[in-house]
Amino acid sequence: QSVLTQPPSASGTPGQRVTISCSGTSSNIGSNIVNWYQQLPRAAPKLLIYTNDQRPSGIPDRFSGSKSGTSASLAITGLRSEDEADYFCAAWDDNLNARVFGGGTKLTVL
Amino acid sequence: QITLKESGPTLVKPTQTLTLTCTFSGFSLRSSGVGVGWIRQPPGKALECLAFIFWNDEKRYSPSLKSRLTITKDTSKNQVVLIMTNMDPVDTATYYCAHSAYSIGLGFDYWGQGTLVTVSS
């Protein structure tokens, strides 16, 4: 049972906009920044979004992050087949004094 | 260019101690605001942050595994070592080390390729 809650799956067709949610509490998302990772099959995770809504260099602006209260969201616009991957959110938890991850969302491009 | 690589045994027996080494290049753990973390992922499951060490030798551990973990750094060798005691089959996972920094919200922006550790007698 992950501390941060994500839907196990999401799907969309090419060109569509898809959002993935990440729900937490006041001790994690509510008081700390959120990062998002993309993990392609059989690969190490890749940092997609840091500090809630910032993109590392090289990450296309099709990917965007947002945070409100104790929830965060990752949005992907202009969905492509290569976006098919697992997506994880992460945040620091003040109560646990540790970094916690969401359970991951498997995105399928139909 | 930042690179990291994990090394260690691929198979350990239950109750044994696992020692993993992360050898990195392209950055220094003497630099303010920099850190290295160990993250694991059981097959088909979610990521779990095990331990983190900062440039100033401050350390953080997963609360549920804290009694079994030790993280250390050797800045002269550009290495970070993770020791996990009393291994169990449920610890079977791919273990990653990754670079982090305050400048990127302590996200992990560079990852090693990972090493699969199987715990079995």
C-alpha cells in the first residue's frame, strides 16, 4: 500500500490529452514539492517533472505538472505511442521523514 | 556527463547481508546541495526509496527498513555504498542508485541502469 495514491491504469488515443492524478496528505503533498517519473518498459525511471511543475531540459512541453492542496496531477497532451509507460509521483513525507512514491500508473496508448 | 552504475551480487541467500556499490562520475559528492539515493523496485511493483546521503554526510532512511540499512560515501572514490542486513526473499528487486540535488527539488535526475538482486536459498 503506497503512501501516495495513483490510479493503476490510464489510457488514451494518439493526439489526446491524458491526466494522471496523485493523492496524498498534508504531511506529504500538502506541504512538500512533487516530482514525477516516467519508466519505459525494461528501463530505469526518468525524471519528468520536478518541484511540482518544472521540466528538466530535454523533456517536451507536452508534459506538465500541477499541484493543489494534497493532490498533484501530470498532464500529457498530444499523446504519442512512445508515451506508453509507467508513471510515478513522489514527494517527501514529514511524518515518515522519508521520500515516498505513488504506486504507479500504467499508461496505455490505444 | 553524469553517469552512475550499481555493482554487487545478483544472488544472495536469506539472512545474508547485501552490499551494493554505486560508482558515479560527472559530479562530486563534495558539492553543496548534491546527494545520492538508493531506490528499489520489486518485479512489477512500485518504486521504494531506501536511503539517501547528502554532500554533508546527512543521511535519510526508509522508516520501515531503517534498522537493516546503512549508507556511506567515499568521495575520493566517487562511490556510495548501501548495506542491507538480514535479506529475505521479499527483498528481491532491482536496486537503483540515482543522483539528486536541491536545485531540482531533490528529484532523481540521473539513474544507474539498476541491478537485479534475487534472494533465494
